[in-house]
Amino acid sequence: MKSFFTAVLAASAFFSGSAFAQNTKPAAVATTAESPEIHELQTIEDKWTTALNQRDQYGLELVLSPLYVGVSATGDVTTRNQQIVNVINQEDKTATTDARVVTVRMLGDVAVASGTYSYTHKGTGGTVEEKGIFTHVFQKQHGNWVCLNAQRTLIREGAPGKGKARAKNESKPELPFHIPLFSKGDKSTAKVDDKN
């Protein structure tokens, strides 16, 4: 009887393991501009951009999940409701955003889109254009993609005093995703006082 129970247990483990292996799919990485995943997520990013540029509350509600959390390039953390209020109350009516999806990783009903963005707005000395990279996490809900989480990072235009030495460390522009490399000399020059 004990050997029969062991055989049944081993068979059930084998079949459940093989069923699990059939249901799990490795994450697909889409890296070409022609991929359907990038095209699909770029369409959502375009809707998001249009909603921001036209100060469209309803359009923003359609692309942001009620659970949305965004981290700006300056480290500010906002929710979906705060994003909507910011769009409605925005003083700079000339501010525009543009986003381009570069890579997409599909993980079932979750997609992670990474790309580049630019944000043009009025500054104290005139028009300012900020460029950076983003990562947006989307989830498919009721047949539509909505953003759950967003993270933006500004791209440094140049390190002071680096000149030609920095140019050899830059990423190749022909690569699909350009991220500047940090040089070794970018450590803080602040001195720490040792008070013993």
C-alpha cells in the first residue's frame, strides 16, 4: 500500500510539473521598432502624451491605473489623482511632453516599456528642454493597457571639466537604447569633517 501511495504521489508531481512547464513562457523581449509589442505600447504612450499636452483629464484617466505611482526625474512621488490635479492646475500652458518606446518586455498581462522622453517648458531664462529615459509598467485590464508605475531619469548633458575624455566613454548612438555612462571622476568633492 505504501508503494502504491508513493507511485500516485510521484505521478501527480510529474504531471503537475509538466503542466506548469507548459504554462510558463519565458519573457519575450521586443527590441525592434517594427515589433507589434512596441507599436502597441507606443500607441498607449501617444495617448498619454496627448492627454498631458492637451490638459485632458479624461484621457489621463484612461491610461493611468487607479493604483498608479509615478516617480519623477526629481524624485517626487505622485499618484494618479495627483497627476490629474497637476494637469488641470498646470500654470505653464505651453509645456509639452514627447515619449518614444525603445524596448518592451512582455510578462503575461504585464508589460515593461522603456524609452526616452523630452519635456519642454518655460524656465526662468526662457524655454527649457529636459531629456531623459523612462520605465513604465503596464497591466492589461479589461482589454486595455493602463500604467501602474512610472520612473523617469534625466540624462546629463555633460560633466563639467570632462571635455574630450568623456566622449570616449559615451554609448554608441547606433545602439537602440542610449544611456550615458558615468565617468569615474563624478564623485562628490565635498569634504567630510572628522570630529573625534
